Amino acid sequence: MAHYTYFPKGVCSRQIDYDLEDGKIHNLVFIGGCNGNLKAIGRLLEGADARQAADTLRGNDCGGRGTSCADQLARALDEAVGE
């Protein structure tokens, strides 16, 4: 299992930590941001395919920022899986 830390830009969360094993997401945690919503994303994505999750979340916008915590997670996953 490989551990990843990503520092999002343009959103309220300050850090995203997660593990990948065989292309599946585990132990996803956001530091900062909307606590309840981001915990829910972590629970929903536990064991999910990283590429599929990134495809689903990519482009999600928060308050006209052009990105969101979910979009930043997609970017982090894209980097991790080499897309």
C-alpha cells in the first residue's frame, strides 16, 4: 500500500491524505474544509477505483472557484495513478 499526501490549491481544505492499493482508495482524510462533507467523501470512496473516482469528481466546482475539494482530490488521484 502506498501513502500519498496532496496539498490542494484554491479550496478550504489544506491537505488530502490517502492510500492506494491495487488502484483502490483507502484511508482518505481531508485536513480542513467542510468536515462532515469531506468525511462523507472519504467513507463513500473507501475501496473505490481511483481512476473512476477521479473521473466522477473532476470538474466539480465550489462557489465559483473553478475547483473544489472533490476536484482537488481528482487532481491528486490523477497524479498518483499517472494520468
